[in-house]
Amino acid sequence: MCRSIRTLHNFDPPATDDEVQAAALQYVRKIAGSTRPSRANREAFDRAVSDIAAGTRRLVDSLVTTAPPKNREVEAAKARARAARRRGSLS
């Protein structure tokens, strides 16, 4: 899984369209194997990002859970702590 794709479900406030678009872009980059498509592939690349973003939005909007919504700041702090532990264990 691409590390820069973040969980979008069950946050308060809900995932923004920009977050959905960024996740779709990262997914397409990973699948395509490049961060910038050639001119010949630009239209297909952009269409894939758009299609995946639309599907992602439908998915995130239709998921249900009984768990309370996660707080973005708390989750970000947990991620920073995990990253710090990883960096500490690599030294």
C-alpha cells in the first residue's frame, strides 16, 4: 500500500474532496509506475484519477460504522509517534 494514501473513512469532519482527489492521484501514480505521465498518456492518467476519486467518494460516503468518528489531530499525533518510533528503531 502506498504510504501517502490515508484512511478517509469515519473522520469528523468528513474527508474533503481534496483529500479524496489526493488519494486517487497517489493510487494512479502507484499503479502507473510514474508520478508524471507522458503527454501521450496524460488524458488516460487524468481520467483514471477522476474515475477513482468518484468511486472513492461513493465508497466513503456509503460506509457505515458504529464507532465514534476519529479526530484528525489525534490521529495525526499517533502517526507522528509511530514515525518517530520507526526512525528510532532504525538508528
